[in-house]
Amino acid sequence: MEHPRNMLRAPDAAKYLGLAESTLAKLRMGRDGPAFHKLGRAVVYDRADLDAWLAAHRVETGAAA
């Protein structure tokens, strides 16, 4: 379910990132994942934060020969 301001609940954020929900939860608990917000008991992610986290973890490969 999408929330205002492009906010995604954890299951939708995991799908967006191509991760299992459990992997995203482990990253969150280890403070290694994307920034998130707690709204009561709900964990939500801003789509811009997900995009920024993906960009920060981009790996460049060597130049093509």
C-alpha cells in the first residue's frame, strides 16, 4: 500500500528493492539499510531514500575492452 509522499510499507519497499522482506528487516535492525520512518508500529520508507540507498550501493565495473 502506498502512503502520501511516496511512502512504502516494508513489504512494498522490499519488492521495490528486489529484496526479501526478511533481508530488509535485517538491514534495518543492523542500521545498514535505507533510512526509514516509524509511524506508530508501522515501518515506512520514502521512495527517494530507497533510490538514494540503491545509488550509494552501486558498483561500477571495469571499462569494456
